[in-house]
Amino acid sequence: MSSMAASTEAPRVESDLKACLSANEKDEKQAPTLHCEDVMDVPDLARVVDTEAERRLVRRIDLRMITLSTVMYMLCFIDRFNIGNAKILNSDSGNSLQQSLRLTENQYLIALMVFFIAYTVFEVPSNYLLKKYKPSRWFAFLMLVWGTMTMLIAATRNYGGLITTRFLLGTFEAGLFPGLVYCLTFWYKPNERAIRVGIIIAGATLGGAFGSAIAFGIGTIDGARGLEGWRWLFLIEGAASCLFAPFIFLFYPDYPETVSWLSPEERKLAIERIKGVASLGHEAITWKDAWETLVDWRLYLHHLVWVAYSVGFSSISLFAPTIVEGLGFEGLRAQLFTVPPYAIAFCVVITVAWIADRNEMRSWCMAASFAICGVAFVIEGSLPPTAFTARYAVLCVAVPFAFSISGPTLSWLTANLRGTGASTLAVPLNGSVATFGQIIGIFIYKSSESPGFPTGHYTNAGFMFSGALLGLGLRYVYTRRNRKLEPGEPRWRL
């Protein structure tokens, strides 16, 4: 509808809405009707929705979709970053992964990097295949295969085997996170997504906490049945993903208009509530959509913000046990003391995402998280290497805010994507570009600089402050665009 048509229709529709609401409110005992047909006939305008029915529907969707998504991402995170635990697990007895496979430091870092190379290459193709085969089928397939790859790492006997299995692991994990974010766009409104992305990301913090706790427990059975503890770590954690895959196949929701566990009325409401603010996942992408997405320069600002975030996310996820070991906690205690920072992160991530959604403050919450994390890394790098207690306390601030950036950042991106083409391409492209940040994160914590790790902390601080400045610049871009909009045109979200 053109802006002129919208302006002439608006008074009539407003009158119709008021009349409809008045009629529904005459009988207080009668719940409001789902919608008024005469108002529904006018496209792109507000619809009268039974808010209580909508709340019940969202709760049902959350119970199934967000619960399964969070568990999936937690298992994915554990299988991806458990190599950081394996690197030092039972190192005091000479049975760590690095010692068993006789890896040099450079070989270990390359084993980390090949994962992200595969991740970069296969993110966008995986999102396309998700649309082709449906989310439930594709996610279940990915889980089964990446779980198998994780278990196969336990069978590696040399550097070549580790490289191969890590590359394949990256290939099959690549599609999960961008796929999950993409699926949210056709189930939830923009102002509902940050908290849900935050909850899913909180699954990663749970994965970090559980992964370290599991590593601590498994470290006590080092040598059982002739296997080092790190081999048991990969076997047990990979098997968990394989066992959970059938639940995803059976219960993960595909599209609002096709799921059988919603009644016809609920399916209709699920579709109507996102009309005009989201796209349906089954819609095909066209070359025109793809081209318009690829040449939209403001999306690349979003991608650069995500690159800055990814440096801290990657380095902390991979090297938290090593950093903690440098704080005076040796052997299995290093695994155990990695748990508290992740446990705190779980609460911080959800809180920041909730504030971002409730107050429509995505850009501000993102920039604040970047800034707080940057300050924490500066302090961490400035403290004397022997100030173990102070440095551990600061780490318990840096880790939570390094993770809390993600919820408002991704919600802000998806809230400003208009159309299926943009959603299908921009979300995985965001992850693919950000892989450069994750690769940088691999190389900044140098073993030779233990226990202070100044290069790692100061590099993280620089990227965090850069992310905050980029985010504020992007907010300025959207603010200027909003000022130029005509009345009735959809506004860019901040």
C-alpha cells in the first residue's frame, strides 16, 4: 500500500477499530474476538488480537522451540569448545590431549582454526538446506553427525586425525546457530527476539559451566579401560548430542502454518501476529532478494559489530581453562574454577536481553555490554600477574558481558531485516564474516605470556571498544534514516 493510500485509509480504519473494540467490550464476561473481519480486509494495518490468547500461544511456542533450541546450542557449544578443556585435562600426569598427541602449540592452534574455516564455508549453504529440508529434519541431522564427529576425535592418534575431525565438526556445526536465529524470525515479533536469543546464548554459558564441571569429573577416571581422560570427554559429550537428535526430529517446530501441535485457531493467530513485522520461513528466496541483501551496506556495519564480538567470544570460550590455570589453579581445580564465570554469565545474558526487548534498547544494551567488557579486559591486563584473586574477580565480569553482547546484537539485526531474502542470507552471512573474529581470538592468548596474557586481554579490550563505537555509529545511521521517513512508513528499529 502506498503512503498516500495508507493516509486516506487510516482514519476509517481507526474508526472501525474503535467500533470493534467497543462492541467487544460491551460484555465484560466475553473474551475479545480474535479479530474484526472488516478491519482484516485492510492490509498492513493493525489487527485486534486477543492478547491473552496470544500470550498463551507464545508460552506454548517458547516451551517447545526455545527449550529445544537452548539444549541444542548448549550441546553444540560443549562439543565445539571442549577441546579447550581437553588441552589441559590431566596435564599434571602427562595425559592431556596436547601431550598425548604430541602437538606443538602451533599445531594445536591450527586444529582450532580449521574448525572455523569449515564453519565459514558452510554457514550460508546450511541455511539454504534448512529451508529445503525443514528445520526439524536438518537440525536433527546436524546434531547426529556433529556428535559422531566429536566421538571420532576420541579415536584420533595423531595431528592429521585431529585436523580432519575438527574440520568435519565445523562443517556440521556451521548451520546450527544462524539457523536458530533465522527460525526465530518467523515465529516471533522483533521486540520478542532479544530475550529469546539471549536464552539460547545462555545455553552456551551453561555449556561452558557444564563442560568444565564434566571435565572435572571425567578427569578423575583418567586411564579407565586404557583411555586418557580427554578421550572419555569427547566420547561422552559427543554421545549426548547423538542421543538428543531424535527429540529434535520429532518435536522441533518447523513453520507456523504447518505444525500439527497447534490448533487451527492457534496456527491462524501465529501467522496473523507476525504479519507485517516478519516473513514466513517457507517463502522462496529470489535472485533479486539476494542481490538487494548483498549490496545493502548498512548490513555490513552489523557484520563488523559481530566480528568485534566474536573475538572475545571465541578467545574466552577456547582459553577460559587456560586463563584460569594461569591464575594459580592447577590440575583439575582449573576445570572447576572455570564454572563460576559461566554461571554468572547465564544470569547476565538473560537480564541484558530482557532489558533490550522490554525497553526497545537493543543498541544501547549492546554498546553498554561491549564497553563494560572492554573495561574489564583492560583491568585484567593491567593487574600484576600474581594478583590472582583480583584477576579472577575481573574475569567473572569480563566473561558474562562478553556473552551478553549477542542477544541485543542479533535481535537488532533481525529486527531490521525486511523480507525472506534478507533473513535467509544476512543471518548466516553475519556468522560467516564474523569467523574472522573467531580466528583472531584463537591466536591472541599466547602460552609464552602465561600467567598475565597481556596480548590477549588488551586485544580483546580493543575489539570490545571498537564494537561499542561501531554500534553507536550504526544507531546514528538508523536515527538519520528514521528522520527522513514519511508518515506511515515502517521505522528502523534502534
